[in-house]
Amino acid sequence: MNLSRTRPALATAATAALLVGLVAPSASADWDTSLGGLWYYSETGVSQAHQTATGAGVTIALLDSPVNLEVPTLAGADIQTQPDYVCPDDGTAFPGTSSGEEAEHGTAMAELLVGNGAEVGGFPSSQGVAPDATILSYVTVVNDRGCGGRVDESIRAAVAAGADIISMSFSGAFNEDNGEAFAEALRAGVVIVNAMPNDPPSELGWPATANGIVTVEAHDINSEILENPVVSPLLTVVSPGTEIVRTGWEGGAWNAQWLSSGTSEATAFTSGALALVKSAYPEATGNQLIQSLIRTTGGSTHDPARNDNTGYGLISVPALMATDPTTFEDVNPLIRDDPDAVPSAAQIAGTAGENPTDPDPAATSEGSDADETSSPVLAIAAVAGVLVLLLIAGLIIGAARGRRKNQPISGPPGQQPYQPAGRQPYPPPGQQAGEPQSPPRQPPPTQHGGM
């Protein structure tokens, strides 16, 4: 799997000074943060929400690349990195933390979740959406290489550790164990949030197709979705995800700041927003958090209504915070009763394999001899089939990449204030997406791009 990310644009003279830790020039010192890389914080209601809740008492599992805990923006954050891991598939080492370039994506996601806004080179940096939440960091990809078993193990470990939310920004081929791990998490009441691909694929793949999870597309400060969005009946919501400030690795050091765009950022924002709601309403279940998410889009409380272009709509932090999710039904509204869905509704409910009626004892007794003869053969065939599936479907994970190159911070962008209530409907592309596809069971295509 290739970790797909965009390389920051060449630094301007103003930003070059920032990269080497010199004094920022006066032009950049006047940067209007409310219209720049912190608009997701200052213009969406997050800063006001922090007067009520900051994510305290909520645990978010971050499945991503390693995280650099030494960056100033993560000082004091409650980030619990998991032990180093070696992928049994090929022996790839998965370090829990790193100060190298391979930690760039995971560090950016952690900053967006729990960053402290500390200045780097004279510039304010990423302010976490839920700064007091606890982060459990599980490394599932290193240097563009992923491990399917690590994803399953991480999800199960996160559930056992009491995670309320699982935040992921990757895609890859399907592994049979993935479906069961997802089912276990959803059955435990954990909200799973995953990024939609940044570029429309020929066929939507795993885990965006997973049953019962929140999928996220990105919009900008003007409430416009990025170019070439994924149009799909599986899209849940659209969240802020463009020109988000982050700390960057450049030339062997972590003293650069860039503006990044993509569904990864939108996913972390959504996970952080849900953590704020959970912190404010601790009795709310994961199902009720999802209910509130899709019933408060656009800034008001309403019955859910969706389309394939924007899902249930644009996330609204003020409406989320003003609405008690415990007033909603404790049912996951995103679970599809589709025989091809993975995990199945029965898996999630924990009823998969149950017979609708009790078997006839006589019939069971009469068939026992035949069963004893045929079962081992069937079992061997079944196990062989599973092994083949696992061999041909080794998960190759790719963090969702930005559609635009990361922009160096060199001055205030010329943007209008964020106004979700007054946005115009996003025009649909010329072709609507088809019915949901079951996860692919073949090796994934190579993903391109590098950060």
C-alpha cells in the first residue's frame, strides 16, 4: 500500500525563513488566522463550543501513520502510542512513534484532534477540535506499507481499551477479518469515521463501503466541496477539510507549517466534533451520536434527508452542541440491511449464523452420521478458501490524499467567511453513483502520489 500524500509547494521567500526557524517577515506576521489555516476552528463554531466542552473524558482511536510526539503543537496532549509492531505478512516494522517524514500524516491528524495551537516560527499552528480528548495511536501504515492484520488488531484493541470513536483515513483491499472487527466495534457502540477517497475511484472500495460507519467528504471555507468529489449513496457528511494548518517535516526538521487539504482533514474534524458532543453529553451512545450528526446538518435539527453529492449535508458544530443526542433513538441509522453489505447487519447485531427456528432434534439425529463424515471435508475446504482470500487480499493502506498541493503559509488567503447556512447546493456531476458495492476481494490497484 502506498501512503498517498501531496508534497508541499516550494516555499516562498517569506516561508523559507519560517522553515529554517528565522524570524517571520512582517507580511506574514499580519496573517489573518480567522481566514487562513485556522478557519476550521474560528469560523465553524469550534472555538465557541470549547466554552462548553473540550473532549475531556472521550477516547479517540487514531489508526494512521506514526505520530511525532515532540512537535510543539502536541505538547501536553494525552496521546497514548501503542507498542511497536511487526507485520507478520512481510516483517515490516511499525514503530509506535517517529521523528521522521513517515510520521507526517499521523502527526497532522493528531494535531487536528488535540493540538494546542502553539506557535511555530511565529505562526499560530493547529488547534485541536477536541484538545482534551485522549488519543490512542495505532500505527497501521509506515512508509507507504500497510498491514491488514494490524488494522483488525488495532480495532479490537481500541474497543477493549474503551475507545468511543475510531478515526481512519485510509483505503485498501478487503480482508475477511476486517468485516468481523468492524462488526465487533459497532456492536460495542464505537463510532467509526473514515475518509472518502479524494479522487473518485472506478469502484468505491474498502473501508469506505463498510456497513454502519460514518464516511466523510471535504469542503472549503465557502462551503464548496473539493473538485472531483466522490458521488456515492454511502457518503454520510461533508466537513471542513481544505487549507488546514499543520506542522510539516522538511529537510530533516519539523519546523515548517503548511496548509493541507483533503478528506483526511475532514475525517479528523468530524471525529473531533463527535468527541465534543460526547464530552458534553456523556450518556449519549455511539448510535445516538450518529443520529445527532445526520439530524443537525446545515445548522438546524431536522429529519434525516440525504443525496449522493453531500450525504446528509454539511456538519454543524453549533447545532450538534445545542442538541441533546440522548433524545434520539439508540439505533445506528447507517446500517444497511443489504445481503452484500460487510459487515452484515446480522454480524453487527451479533446474530449472524443463528437459525430462525430451532432444528428438529430427530432430523439432527438422523443426519448425524453423514455430518460426521462430511464436516471435516467441508471445514478443510472452507479454511482453504479463507486462506486464499487472505493471501490475495493483503491490505495495502493509503492515507486519503489531498486534491490540492499543500500551500506554504506566506500571507492571508483571499477568502470569504465561512457561512454554512447560506451555502448553495452543490451541483451533482453528470453521472450518479450506482448501488453500493461489496468490498473488493482482489489485490488493490497501486495508489499514486507522494508527500
